[in-house]
Amino acid sequence: MKRQKNWMEEAKKALGSINSGQDEWLRKNVDVDCSDIRKMTTKEIKERFPGRLKPVQNPQNPNEQNNQDKGVNDARLIRTFIWQSYLMIKSDELESMKGNMRTFWYRELGPFLKYHGLYEEDRFEGEKLPIEVAKIIEDFRDDEARAMEFERVFKGQGRELYLLDKMSKSFDEFVLRGFFRFQDEFEFQDPREAFRIIGVKRPRYIFFTEKEGLFWFCKEIAKTYGISAVASHGEPGYLTMEYFADALKAKGVRNVEIGALTDYDPWGYNIARTFGKKMETSIFGFGVNPTYLTTLDFFTAYTIEHKKRFLGNVSDSKLTQVEEWVEKTGGIHGEQYGIHVDNAEMEEVRKAIKNWLKQVGKKPWKL
């Protein structure tokens, strides 16, 4: 009779096979000596993963301050939960997800946090909305009604969105440091599979746009030139990037040319830059030559005048990004304005893509 494996045995194997850099990061950020976290009591979890203490003024004595329990260290708790889940899948004590990352949340992490009362927004950290959500709200500042409605709906989910964001970033950390891949033990599926195309003739040339609504244009460009195309719906996650990278490597691609069409604003510019940087990371290892395609030449004078967006009504940290972008690109007539690429004259975009492919096709690849 075959002896059933135990996840703690898998832990010993894993700790014995990782390099010194991985070991240092793991012991610093994960409780590798923790017993089965799923079997611990709430009290044990709070003692094992204590959060930061917040000074609170005593209402009876204003000069006296007490320390109030802030709950748990969310990041360390979530990383430890993921680490043990990975080991349990390897030892056949937990089924792989076979879905997207939300599957892990709904099946494993979310119920665990709720059961132990670690979910209440008014008691723990994470009251602020994740950066991605805050950005969307700021994008609506030219439509105050939409901004207020979006904020009303999502602020009620602030704690959950915060924890989901923390979970996603924790998975990224494990993958980027080479502990596992999204597709392997967890068997996560690519949620953006329907919005990418691998070129049939010249797959190493990639037309990239942040706009899901322009996927029709991706299909047109991929068909016309036989190149790859991606519509990312904002910054692409590492899970999607892993699938895309594997598909390119299956075609023998090692170096890529990226032509990026994004909104004419600092966030679109940063999304395009991040896409290229992610492809250069050690886990993918592509040589990357990016070209930022979006210019004001894509827009008529009337469109610019009537559809430009003021970018200065943002937080201080984002205002710095705006100022740097305006200095680099000139903004619109030297001012802090941008414009959505959805308003571009598509015939001008087609000409730019044709010219980009002509230019990058002339010269040999250089690292």
C-alpha cells in the first residue's frame, strides 16, 4: 500500500532544494515553521501573525494612550497560507484550482479569513482602496456622478479588494522568485486568453494595447501582418504574461519588438513600459525593444479641443507622474492634459503601425 505523502514532508524537500536567496526571502516573509494554519484557532492565528498596534486615546483620560489590537499581519498570513496550500497540492492533500485566481479566493483564502473574523473592514488595516481601483475613480473625475457611484459601490468592499490585491501580489512574489509557476501545481487558467493572438508569420512582433475595447483592431492588425497582438485591459498580470510568454517561446521567439497603443496620458505610458519590463524579467527572459506609438498626430484638432482630459486633479503622488510625463511628452500644448486613444483617427493609427513594422523590420536585432 502506497504511503500517503504529507505536506510537511514536501516542505522539507522544498526548503532543501531552494537557493540561498530564495531561502532568505522565504524565511523573512513566510512563517515556514508554522503548523497547519487551517487547523489553528483564531487566538493562535492572531498570536502567530500579530498586526501592528495603534495608539488610541483613552476617552476618560485624554493624556493616557492605550494600544488597540490591529488584528493580524495580512501580508505574512496570506503568504504563509499560499505557501502551505502549494505544499498541500504537491502532497495531494488539496486539489489544484483549475480556475482563475479568484477560485483560490472563493475556495480557500476568503472562507478562511471570514471564519476567523479577519474580514471586518472597520477593525483591521486596508480601509483604503487598492491603487488600481483608486485610479479608475480618478479617471472618472471629468464625470463626477460616475466617480461618486463607483466610489460608493467599491468603498463598501474596501477590505475585500485590499485582501484580493494582497493575495494577487503575494502569488506574484512566489512566481517571480521561482518557487512555482501559476500553471503548474495550482493550475491557474489564463483569464485573458481570449484577448491575445500569437502571430502566424512574425510572432515576435507584438502589437499591444491596454484597451480591451480595441481587441477588434488587434485582430485586424494580427491578420493583416501576421504578428502577435494583445489587448490587456490595463496592466497585464503575471499570470497572463506567463501564458503569453510560453506561447511565444513555443514559436521559438526569444527577442520581441513591441508597438504599444495606449491612452495619451502618464498611466497609459506606464502600462506600455511595464508590459515590456515584465517580458524582460528573469522568469520570462525576452530581449525587448519597445516603441510607444501613441502621439497627438492620431487626433484631430477638434477632438483634442473637445475631448482632452485635465490630469492635474489627482493625488500628490500621481501629480508627480503627470508632471514627469508632461516634461517628457509635452502633454497637450505643454499643459497637463491627456486624451483617450479611443478618440484616435484609426486610419492614422494604421499608418503608424505600418511604418513601425517597416522601421523595426529593417534593422537586425541588437541586445
